[in-house]
Amino acid sequence: MTIPVTSRSDYRYLRELVLGLSRNVLEPAHDFLFDTRLDTLLRNRGMTHLHELVLYLRSHRDPDLERSIAEAMTINETSFFRDSRPFDLLCTQLLPRLIEQRRTARALRFWSAACSTGQEAYSLAIALREHFHLIAHWNIRIEGTDLCADAVRRAQAGRYHRIEINRGLPARYLVRYFEHRGEDWVVRPEVRGLCTFRQANLCTPSLPFCEPFDVIFLRNVMLYFSKETRRALLARIHSLLAPDGVLFLGSSEQTIGSPLWTPVLASNTCYFTPRKSSA
């Protein structure tokens, strides 16, 4: 029996499929990732080789399968209070200012874009519960979105293995904000109630939000996007951030010279504020 061989054209087809759906730019040097990340998907389809998958996709229109491939190739790396400096700056300087400015509306909205399995959104909720008791009765909403449906389902469940808990979560928060169930820890209702998670593609023209956010976390999302995709995404983010709101990017990400943003350095942490339109 001849074993199918994955050709360069097969990998190129898969790279272009992922680019079209998620705007993630995958280089040929990383083709091996298709073999590892699509292994479960292949087995679930009764296939054993990527070549079989590509042959099927070339002859069948299967949007669900295409979307599953794009989701499997996204990076879902996250942890609680990942890179703690933005959280520290938010609690010590930025949120007190925003709370003062929102004292009449008594509402705050946060967005964890590309939230993966939810640790970033829950970290925000824990920080609010821990440090800002005076706004306990405000209308607080933390929205989390991710391309990957499986990641969103895990975020909604708020259930984490011990190894995930041990990555960044202080022990005092574990006792206060989680319940121990079997081998896992589950986020308590008072924290989960602040968070809503949904599937969304950041690179589509329309995002599932109308009202502006006060704080947006868009961290370590654009690393695999082209410059054009980054500019388009940052323009959409600009339209969804309050004029006095705050945008956090990853430590190695910038707004690539966009006239829409002003970088601010505080306490060894960079964040961005929206510039007013010149129109």
C-alpha cells in the first residue's frame, strides 16, 4: 500500500485556507505544525494523512471543516495574570481615573480580544473584585471573544486543571475565587457573572459589539498578521474604544505608526490611547 505524501502544494493550500479565514500568516518553515495540530481532526474524519484532507477539501465545499482547520492552527497560549504589569498599572493608576470619570454612568466595559480559554478575562474580574469594592454594584461587563469554538466553551465553563491554575494565579486568589471540584478548579459564580464569552473573528469587517469599551486587551494577537491586517484591525478597535479608554497590546506589539493611537509609557508598561479623528 502506497502511503500518501504531503506535498508542497498541499501545505500551500492549507496555509492559504488559514490565511483566508483567520488572517494568520503561516510561513512554510512552520508547515510541520499542520501535521501535529490537525492530527485529531484527521482521526475524527477517518483520515490518516494531510494529503487525504486536502484532496477532500479541493473537491468538497465544507465550511465547518475549513473553520475547524483555521481554529486548530490558532495560538491559544494564555495564563492567569499573564505579564502582570498591565494588571498592576490598571489597578493602581488607570482604573481609579476611569472610575472617577464614570461615577455618573456607574458602568465599565472591558474586552478581552482573542481570550483563548478565558484566563485573561477572569483575571480582570478577580482584580476588580479584589481592589475595587466601591463599584461592586456598578454595571460591569467583561466580554471575551476568540476564534476557536473549543476555547470559548472552556472559557464559558470556567473550569481549569491544576497546571493551568499554577500558571500565574496567586494562592490567595485561588481560595477566594475558585471552588475545588475533583481534579479541577472552577471559577466562583460572583466572578463568572462578570464575564461573557462568545466566538468571534477579529478580522471580519463586523464585530459583535456596538457600545464602546473602556479597556481593551488585544495582547499577542497580531504577531502572525500582515501589516495590512493589523492596520485594519486597529482601525476597528479604535472605533470600539471610548475616547478616554485604554488599549493594551502585547509587550512586543506596536500600533505600527498608526495616526489613530498615542503610546503612553507608565511604570515600565506601554499602553495606547485613541487619538481624536482629524475629520
